[in-house]
Amino acid sequence: MRTVERPGAAAPTRPVAAVRRARTGPTFWMAVPALAFFALFALLPLGGVAVLSFMEWDGLGTPRWAGVGIWIDTLTDQATIDALWRTAVFVVVSYVFQAPVALLLGVFMAGRQRYRAVWSVLYFLPLLFSSAAIGITFRSLLDPNFGLSRALSPGTLSTNWLGNPDLALYAVIFVVGWCFIPFHALLYQAGVRQIPASLYEAAVLDGAGRVKQFRFVTLPQLRYTIVTSSTLMLVGSLTCFDLVFVLTGGGPGEATRILPLHMYLTGFRSYAMGPASVIAVLLVVVGLALSLLLNRLSGSGRMQSQQAGA
Amino acid sequence: MSGRAIKETPNVLGALGGLFWLVVTVVPIYYLLLTSLRSQQDYYVENPLLPPSSPTLDAYRLVLENDFLRYLSNSVIVTVVTVAVVLAVSLMASYYLVRSGTPLARGSLRVVLLGLAIPVQATIIPVYYLIIRLGLYDSLLALMLPAIAFAIPISVLIIVNFVRDIPAELFESMRADGAGDWRILWSLVTPLSRPALITVGVYEALQVWNGFLFPLILTQSSSVRVLPLSLWTYQGQFAVNVPAVLAAVTLSALPVLAAFIVGRRYLVSGLTAGFGK
């Protein structure tokens, strides 16, 4: 294929090709609609949230400048500190739950056995439902009187999972995991299937059993998938809103009021859009920091290296 | 732990783990279907995991009588228009971004791809402000515009990777034959990026169809309510009639389930789009 050195490989062979192509290339107008949508409804709001975080706005009237006071008030507010701490617990516990299950499930799904293919179809099902649908289903399933607790013999599971402030956050973490693990398992499945069979054959010749194959072939070969999946998992938990909103609305009390909920309730229930914007900026900053950190840890250019490994 | 497994033994532990997760996955869905077929009275007395003693479609009838079809058609309109616009503008942009080779194109691509890192949740307040200012609050258009914008980074990423693989000679020979930008876009770029367009289309359709945040923030009247939001309001409306609420949940997922049965391959590749591989 001679296509390789053409447009795709932008960086290395740019100068000569660029000059020649400039004349025959398409007009900028082709990109204008997409860029306009993106600039107006994605970039502008991103800048807007920073501006609004310094303003007072009740959601109806005109925003008024209020200065850094809002930042100081919001960051020293006990509710924000609690929400930050809760979010940290939520993100970490979610990760500890989701990552191993998704990895193992993905490896399992990558197997060529017939029954695994059939099961994989069913593993996929949670991905088809909206967060609202899943939230409502689990609310009713976890109902202390008419849900699972009644189906199983009395005593087992018959707790008010979503109504008990000590348990609600963990119940929510379980449901969020139920919802997102299939997606990450799919990523791992695709990753495992790209591992050359020869590596396993060599491992078997060296006398490696199943556990050792997993440890010394599968895991190292999946490192880029692990980074991608981990990034998506951590940022996904950090910004998880819909499901928690439908499941508990942040309650009982404030037991599941993680940052995105805290932002929504502050802005759209208490009509304090300024403080809500401060929380939104926190979300953006922490989210970006997490992505960058993970990318740094994994070394740069993961897309290319992954393709090269295939 | 170490060296327990010998190469030919079946992986019993793996199968048991897989079976366990299978049960965890299926039970809630099984419960959902079963309960939606129960009468309201039976719901209070029967074991929720056993089939209903007298299955009934009453719950479904109640949902259909309560504007379900309107919410369905709102969802269809929003999804179809959003996906169509996303595909069109992303394809046009990808053609330019790949083939132009100017610094402007490279810069634009970098900015658009940065958009992958913008969490939608964090921008809802300015989006809300913007939609109010544009006089679009509580309209279907209000749901489409931001959805289109936030779909562009991932769509462009996927499509650009495809357009890059089209041999440069094809563009040059079409150009030499006197074809304009639109001709090239229509008869060269579009057919050759079809798999990417399908992937993007499936992925975005699912995103928009199941989207909850924008409808929650940007609409309020029932005339523009879409399905995911309607589930939430049904929950308030039907309150104690749990079978009806769950019938609405089931109905809302049916179109996606049907699509899944017809085009599972596309759905799977669409979902892992841009992240996997």
C-alpha cells in the first residue's frame, strides 16, 4: 500500500506533501458545519462554565459578576468537601469492583468455546438499556418489601439497600458496575483476540499453565487495553450522573450525593448556578488530570503502538 | 494458585465465574420482563422471581394509553435527525481534515479531538444558559444541537481513520477528471467510508436514544418528552403500579433489542468504536 505515507502519517513526511496537496485539497467550507456545532455547543460551554463559576445566577435572570468569593465559599462548604470525599470513595471502589471483573469476563468471552459465544450475547444485554431503565428496574428489584428480598428466603438480601445511608453508596456502585462492566469486557475481549496465538503456544511449550499464561502473556499484552479501559472507567465513574440520579437522587440524605449530583442539585434544585459551575470546573479539571496521568503512565502514542502490536 | 492448570483440562473455575456473572446479568432483566406481565394485585403477593400465575398485558395497555407513542416518536425524531446531521457534517469535516494538509486542518483536528476529553456533565449549566438565550428551551431542537456537538469528536476520530486509508491516487485521479469537492465526497469518500459511517451511526443512535441528561435539563413539557425521561416521569405518575412502570421500561428498550437481534455485529463494533482495537 502506498497510502501509508500520505495524509495519515501527518507528522513525518509533512512539508513536501502539504505544499502539493494544498492546491488540490478540499475547501475549508467542508469542515465549517462540524466545527461550528462543536465550537458553539461544546467548546463555548466549556469556556462558559469557567466564566459562570465567577458569577451569581439563579437560572432565570441575568448572571451577575461575583468574583472569587464563590470559589472560596464553595470550596470551603462542608457539603462540597463531603461530596469530594464521597466521590473519591465512589470512584476507587467502583474501579476495584469493575476492573478485575471486566478483565476476567473479557478474557472469558474471548474464548472460542461455543457456550461462551452464547453467554456473551447475554452479557451484552445491559448495554442496550438506558440509565433510566436500569435505575428504575434496580430500584424495584432492590425494594425491601417486594423485590429480591421476597424472592429469596427471608433474611437473605432483605435489607433496604438503597434506603440505608450506610449501604446506599455501595448498592449504587454495584448497579453502576452491572451497567458498565459489559462495555469494558468487550474492550478486553477485543484486546485478547488480537494477542498472537504463537505467544500462547510458546508459553505452553515452556510448561506454563493457565494461570501463568494469564500472568505472563495475557496481562502484559493487554497493557494498552488496560490503560484505555481504566481511563474510561475512572472518568466514567467521576462523571456518572444519570444512573445515580434515577436510583437515589443523591439520597438517602446525602449518602450518594457524589460530585455530578452535587452539581446538579446545587444548580437546578437550589438555583445556585455559580457554585454549581465551580463544581463543574472541578469535574473537568479532575477528569482531565486523570486522563493525562494515565496516558503519561502508559507512555505516549497508545493508538499507534497498539496497532503495531497487532 | 501456581501451575495448577494443565493445558488440556477444561477451565472449570472460569466457567463457574462466567456462569455467576451470567446470573447476575440476567436476573434483573428476567425480573423486569416477568414483573411487567404481572397484574398489580399479584405484584404484591407473588414471588417476584417465579412466572406470574395469571400473566396479563394490562400494564402495557396502561402505558400505551398514557402517551407512550408520543414519547416514542419524539425519541425517534431526535435520534434520526441527530444521527443524520452528525454523519453528514462529520464526514464532510473528515474529508477536509484528512485531505487538506494545511496547518489549519491539522490544528482543527487537534482541537476537535481534544473534545473527546470534555465531560458532557460538566458543561450542562452553560449549555442550559445557551439554549435559553437561543429561545430553544423545551423544544426537540434543544436536545439535538448539543447532542450533535458532543458527538462530533468521536465521530470525526472514527471516520478520519477510515478516510486516511483511501489511496491518495483515487482522489488525485478524480480531481484530474475535473470532479469538485462534492462529487469526490459523494462518489469516493462516502462509499469507501461506509463501515465507519455505520459504526458511528449505531454508536450515536444508542447514545441519543438512551440519553437522559439533556432531556432532563433542557425540556419540561410532556409534548417534547423523550423515552428515557418519560420512564422517570412514569415512575412518579404510576407510583405504586410497579408493573406499569416496568412495562414502560420494557417497551422503551424493545426497539434497541430488535436492532440488537438484527444487527448484533454492528452494535458490538459500534460500542467499542474508537476505544477498542
